[in-house]
Amino acid sequence: MPQSVIAATSQGPVLGTWQHSTARFLGIPYAKPPVGDLRFAAPVPPEPWTEPLDATRYGPTAQRRPFILEGPTTIPEPSIPGDGVLNLNVFTPDPTPGAGLPVLVWIHGGGYVAGSAASPWYDGSAFARDGVVLVTIGYRLGIEGFLHLDDAPDNRGVLDWIAALTWVRDNIDAFGGDPAKVTVAGQSAGGGAVQTLMATPAAHGLFRAAISQSGAVRFPQDRRDALADSARLTEYTGVPALASALRDLTVDELLALQDALAAPEAGLTLAPFADGELIPIPVAEAFADGSAASVPLVLGFTQREFNPPVGTTQTPVPAEAVQAVLAAHGLSAEAVAAYTTLRTDEDPTQRMGQALTDAIFRGPSLALAEARAHHELPTWLYHFTYGSAGHCVEIPFAFDLLDAERVTAATGPHPPQSLADAMHGAWVAFVRDLDPGPEWPRYTDKRRTTMTWDTTPQALDDPLSAERRIWTGSPTTP
């Protein structure tokens, strides 16, 4: 039977368990359940308690169904019923106040409409083994988290992230963590969350470093686009975009509205947007003008985020459809033509997937790296190319969890432990020392060094120069 362990939070004591050398505290509420009048409100701190709170199992998730049944991700993401979805999990090697350990706060992905902090791919045992406290957080998703409503605060999911980080600041010492040594990290929507928090002044000071893995933000991201999305809700469903009209709907009824908005012709992404207050300007603009947080940043992407598996039967997509996707993501006609020329020799069945990979992930991340280099801010860029190099496949390497459920379905058989050792080691070093190590130089506008994670990791200078020039307009490295 696992040994119990108690930590004292500002709300009350929590009861966790030891699993080998890691103390696990699961499902700790950082805010009241978002139900009733709180469903579309800003997060509210939980009521205090006196008896030890059972923190031996994962708490409820905002996800009520998987993101996609078949697609680019194989992450096992359990949906756990219950109202108290604003909870977090702590994995620590030493729950002793004053231990002063560095802290990694992980925000899960899922397109801002799904995902689960209870995934076995986010287990913190390897980070704890290496002296890092890992915190994984749940937050409101979809309409509840991100749709603009005239009678509710905007970007409620972002407010949830800030509330969770505030809880970490106020409580992580009880678990052996140092509140002054917090790195915020995430993948896909979680990576976009990291970028968003860097562009959100209210979050500044809650973390000292950031890691954005395959970060994705909505485009365009202006307030007018969010208002247009809300108007579509009424146009498509007849339901007003008001908290008062949505508050008492069942989960299934709200998901049905969400599905209506997700129709291809709607063009909606339920995701953070620049509301002019909490998020003053779009993320890309904040990085470009230097107003985003200047903390050390690791960011990167996989080679084939949204590509179909090589060798599968796919119908080639017309070139015009690919060009339309590129234009919709901000490329000029000249840049679209350059991109099309660059991909001339590519398998026609891969062109749309690669275009989506570049438009959503690689292009925007290259632009952020360029902006950071322009402002001479500490930045490290990576490109994950091992195996399928598909969406999410780098996560078990970064977490050193190659034996976790369904990992080989993503990586293929016998994923190299040496790659996990190198990548996880770089993540640990960055969280601990604010530098991933001497083998991985910073990204600057002189060399544009990029760590290529493969069977044999290599730091290469400007390996994506052609793509970078198309997406950023930056000249070739001298």
C-alpha cells in the first residue's frame, strides 16, 4: 500500500501518496468549481478546509470527450466527470518547505477545446527524479473558456492559467518548490498558452522562464474576430452569446453549440484573443514590439505536425486549396508562390499536411524566434525530426516517459532512450539553470542555431533558412 504524505496549503492540508521516490498530490483545487453563477465568471479561490483533502487521485477534467478520434495525436487523455475542473497535480521528490527546488508548470494541449492534465504522458516522476517539481493544471475549455460573451469576462481560460500560477506562487513552497524558480511550459494549445501568458501583463512575474512546444495561437487574433465568432453563435444556432443564456445548458447542449461553431465554413477557433485589456494586443505583435515577457524561452516544433502518416492512402489535395490555406494564415501572394516552389518535389498527398504544419506551428514559431533574436532575448529553438516527427511525438522524450501508455503508437517500436536522455536533460537543465546546456547555443540573428532532435541530436545553424525567409522575410544568415 502506498505511503501517505501530507502538505499544508493556504486553503488547508492535502493528503498525497509516495510512488517510489515521488510524492504525488492529485486533483488539488486552485479555484471553486465553475458552475452556476461561476460557470462563465473569473476563477474564485476555493473555500478553506481543515481536514486533510484526499489528493490521491486525479480530479475532474473540463474535457468531456476526446479532441479527435483519429488524427495527429495519440496522447491518452482521460475524461473524468465532476464539477471541480479547476484543479492541479503536484509531483515532487521532496515535499519539505524550504527545499527550494525548481518548478515546471505544464499546460496541456487539445486545441483549447479538449485535453486532460490526467494523461499518463504528463506524469512527473522523471522530473521529480531529477530534482524538479512538476505541476500540471486543468482549465476551462471551448465555449466556457474562450468564447466572447457580452456579460462575462473575456479569456476565462487565460484567467484560469493565471489563477493556477498564482496558486503555485502562494503554495509551492509547501511541496518543496521555490516560487521564484517557476518555468511555465506546454504543448500545442498549451504551447500557445505559454506564448499568450508571455503577452499578458497580468501574468508577468509569475514565472521566470518558458517552454513552448509546438505552440499554436488563433489567427487572426484581434477582438473583432472574437466578436464575429460570437455573432456566428447566434446566426448558426439562434442562441444569444450571453452567459445568462448559456449558464444553465447541459454539457451536451453546450457541446452541440460548440460543434455548430466548429463547422468548416464558420472559421472559428475557440482560443485566446487580444481583448484589449487582459491580452492587450495579439501575441505575435507583443513579441515583435518587445512588450511580451523577456524571460528565457525554449520553443520549437516537430517536422511533420499535421502530416498524414507516410505510406497511407491519401487523396492529393489541389494546389489551389493548399495556397488558400497559406494565404488565410497571412502569407502574401509572393510568399505563397515561393512556398509552392519550395514544395515542388514533395509527395502531393503530403502538401496540405505540411502546409498546415508550417502555417500553424513552424512559421509562427520561427517568427517569434526572429523577434526575440532582434530584441537580443535569451531564446533556444528546436526542430524535432525523429521518426514520424508528428504532432505530440516529442512529449514522451521531453518527459522521459518512453514506457508510458501508447507511446510506441506515436514513436514506432524501440524509441531511443538516448534521445529521451538528451532532450529531457536539456529541459531539466533549462528549468534549473535557465540554460539547456552548452551543446545547444542560443538562437541569434547571427547564427540562428537550432537543435535538431533526432537519433543523434545536432545543433545546426539555420537549417530552415528557406522556410524562415518565406514566413518571416528575414534575410539569409551571414
